[in-house]
Amino acid sequence: MPNSFDHDSKLDSKLTNEQLELVESCQKLIGIEFNDPSVLLEAMTHSSGAETSGKSNERLEFLGDSVLGFTVCEYLYRNHPSWNEGDLTKIKSAVVSWQSCSEWARQLGLEKVIVVGKGVTQNGELPISLMADGFEAIVAAVFLDRGLEQAQAFMAPFIKQQVQLVQQCAVANNHKSAFQQYTQKEFSSAPVYVVLEETGPDHDKSFHVAARIGSRQFPSAWGKTKKEAEQRAAELALAALAALETQD
């Protein structure tokens, strides 16, 4: 069986046989053959597994984040002409997140080919943030080696899938549903809602409610009914989690 890199032996000579085999495995996972396999190898290499910092995927991750963000913005702009700037910003923030990127990386099976140093894995698994960085680095590698059109074609199925998921969560502005889906996916746990305070007569009560995941309590909210207060508490919890993602 001919080696897929035989088209350019000069480029192949940069890499060892072991590296070439690793790159070949990654190409099969993502369904793209590279002109310069060394670019893909760099995208696959975490700083902990790199010989030098210049050979890790940190710079590619930086570029890939921008390519992904631009592609999502263009997709939303072209496919949802009725959405205003606030809608577009909200959906874009939900789609372009390290949770989304790490999930896409796992769907591709990138944990099998990402190069890391000793002690990086947690219980035999790669950290979510590392998986997310790997996905963005590969986006950048495809962009550099094959161009923007190929990079966008590579990302398109993931973006479309995630936008649909976010839309489903946002139906009827159902923050409780969105928050529950998020917590079950990321924490394998459903949130609980705690009534902190009740005020007013029986015919005109107000409820003070906070959402909790395990021992963690999120910002509380008031409502004229428990259901209304829970919806608002879920919205504040999602906002708090989004703010943490931005800081990370």
C-alpha cells in the first residue's frame, strides 16, 4: 500500500517514521490529507510533549480560535437573517466554547493522536481544555495547509450541529432546560433549585430562588412564582458559567 506522503519526499524527510504514522492516523480521523504533514504534527503536539515551545500547538491554537470564530459568525449571519446582533452574539458565545471544541475533538477521536508529556492525563484521559486547544490547532493547520474553504468545510458539520442544539435549548427562552442539559453534559448531574426566601401574603407572594449543582450555589433571583424564579435563577447560572469560560 503506497504511503500517502509519497507525493513530496522532501516534506516527508522532516519527520521520523513514527511521526509519519501518527500524522497518517490523524489524517484518517479528520478526513483530510496534508500537503505538509509537519504542520499537522505541530497542531497535534501539546507544549508538554514538544521538544521546543516553537514546535507546540499553542500558536496554531491562537490562530484556530480566530478562524473558528469568524466561520461561526459568517454561518450565523448568512443562515439567520432575522436574528439581531444580540441574538447572534449570544448564540456565537454558546457555540464557540472550549466545551464545544473538546466535544468535537472527542467525536473525531483526537485523543488517540494528540502528543502530550508524562503526567498530563487525568485518570487516563486528556483534560477537556487540552482537547479543545487541539481541535482549534488542527483548524488552523487545515487553514494554513489547505486554505479557508477547506477549513470551513471541515468545521461546518460541527457548527451546524451545535447551533441546532443551542436553538433547541433556547426554545421558549427555557433557561431551566438549557441549564439542565449543560449540567448533565458537563457535570453528569441535574441542578436543584432552593427557595431561599418567601415574602408577601398568600395571594401575592414572591420567591427568592437559587440554582445549585452539588455544593456550588449560583446567583439567586426573585420571581412572582417559583417557576418564574427558577427560570431566572437558571439564566443567572448560565451567565455565570459563560463568564467563567470567557475568563478561562
